[in-house]
Amino acid sequence: MQFELATVISCGPNGCRVAPVSGGQEFETRYSVLVQDRVKIRPGQLVAVDMEPALPEVAWRWYRARVVEPGERLVIVEERERRLSAARVPGLETSDSVGDEIWVTGMEGSWELHDRVVDGKPANPARLREKVFPRIAAQLSSRKQE
């Protein structure tokens, strides 16, 4: 798997149009088998796109959420109309205050806070690539074997 971080521009029933976080041309994707009809992707979300297939595939998704209550280990966030408890992850520390926008995702059965949102993108994309991409690859590999 070769992941690229991108923000979702628009969505259809089988894929999305995305803009790479690193810059460059927008491009079309399809949903991976593990995303198709299982995970709702929306414009404005952050995704990990697997660039290895002939047509790149959306493989993972982060929600944009607002901090409601910061905490030392858990942060209460609001994503659309629901509240979630997102864990802080060693190596992905962020400074955040009530009202700040952050990226959260579900990892290994719980919600995690991964980065702050700055101009619709992650504040530290290099850190996400280094710390989170290997975890995503491991989770996706184990799901494909099920």
C-alpha cells in the first residue's frame, strides 16, 4: 500500500474527487472494498488514498470535529451532531482549546485525535504519514484476511 493524504472535494456512489494535501492536481478515486457501502465519505473529510491500484482507492477516513472539552488523555469532540471521546495518542500530541477543529478517526475499536485542522488540512501531515500510515496498513491487511 502506498498512501497519499487528500481532502475530499465531492463524492459519488463509487468514489470521490480528492485534492492531495501536498498540492497538485485533484483526481478521481474509487472506494476500496473495505470502504464501499460500509463507510460514509463526505466532502471536507481527510482520507488516505492507496495509490497502488490503477485507479487510486480511498482506504481510510478522518472526521473533522470541534473540541468541546479538552482533557489530558481524552478529548470530547463534536462531529456533526454527535459527541465522541477521542484519545490522545503518544507521538501525535496537539495543543487544542475549546472550539478548535481537529481530525479524529476510529483506530482499533476507539476514537483517536490525530491532528489539528489548519485551512482544511492537517497541521502536520508528515507526522501522520510517519506515525499513522503504518498502523492503517496493518489494520487494513488484517481486515482483508478476515
